[in-house]
Amino acid sequence: MKPTLVLVGRPNVGKSTLFNRLTRSRDAIVADIPGLTRDRHYGHGRLGLKPYLVVDTGGFEPVVKSGILHAMARQTLQAVDEADVVLFIVDGRQGLASQDKIIADQLRKTGRKIILVVNKAEGMPYSTAAVEFHELGLGTPCVVSALHGEHLGELIDFALEDY
Ligand code: GDP
Ligand code: MG
């Protein structure tokens, strides 16, 4: 069975950009299950001999309790439920947001393996990008640039280390 990597994070942190990189194509959306999974996209990728499935989720809005955003949050949690590894993406340029802490707490409760990914960190020293995210309590972050394709091999290597 291919491991499933699920991309989670607040809007605009770069989930879809990372998805496109990890599936090596803008057209890699191979399954878009109608109805419930309206905002979940599935794509296949491979690192060396190791294949994996990537799931892009929509906005994670745990504080919104009604309407469409709530449905999206439920979907995201559903996707997390199916994850072998969750890639929790934060924005290294904006820094730590209060919503990141809420998401981190929700993710921790799921008991899944979580990798903290500090994105948009092109041109930033590792320690500068990573330092303020340590308080999320999710271990050592991976610092990447999805847009520029920096450190993505290391990220996937780390994500797949048990597979
Ligand atoms: P999503 O809402 O989490 O799916 O985020 P998107 O993938 O749509 O990206 C939101 C914005 O951030 C877009 O303008 C991207 O080009 C930009 N972005 C994504 N990754 C990076 C990155 O590594 N560096 C920079 N500077 N911008 C990025
Ligand atoms: Mg997106």
C-alpha cells in the first residue's frame, strides 16, 4: 500500500503549490470524488522507488462552526483520518499565526504522524525560519520553499522514512 501524505494548513500557506510539486504536474489530480470530497485533491508521486499518494485539502477553519467552512473543516479532518503522514504547512514569511496553534492542537489529537513544514522560506536561514514554530510542539520543522522547489526531496525522504 502506498503511504498517504495529507497536506493541511490555513489558507494561502502554499498547500496547492506543494501538491503540484510533489505530484510533479499541475494536472496530476487523478481523483476528485464528487460530493463529500469537493475540496480534496488526490495525486500520485514517487521518490526514487517509493510511491506515495498526496492529498491536498482546502482551508482548515476549525473556528468556524457553520456553513461551508465547517464542511471543509470536517473534510479536512476526514482526510487527516486517512493519512499515514500529515504535512502541516505554515508560512515562514508571515510567521506563527494564532490559527496555526489551533490547527496544531487539533492535529495532535488525531494521533497521526505530523511533520511541521515551514514553507516560503527561500533565502531564509534555517534557524530564522524555524525558531518561532518550535512552540507548536511538533518537533523539528522541515524548512522548504514549495515555489522554488527547495528541500522538497529531504521533506519527502523524512515523510517516507517508515515506508
Ligand atoms: P494554499 O491556499 O495553501 O493552497 O496556497 P497556494 O498554494 O495557493 O499558495 C498561496 C500563495 O503563496 C500563492 O501566491 C503561491 O505562489 C505562494 N507560495 C506558495 N509557496 C511559496 C513559496 O515557497 N514561497 C513563496 N514566496 N510563495 C509561495
Ligand atoms: Mg489550495
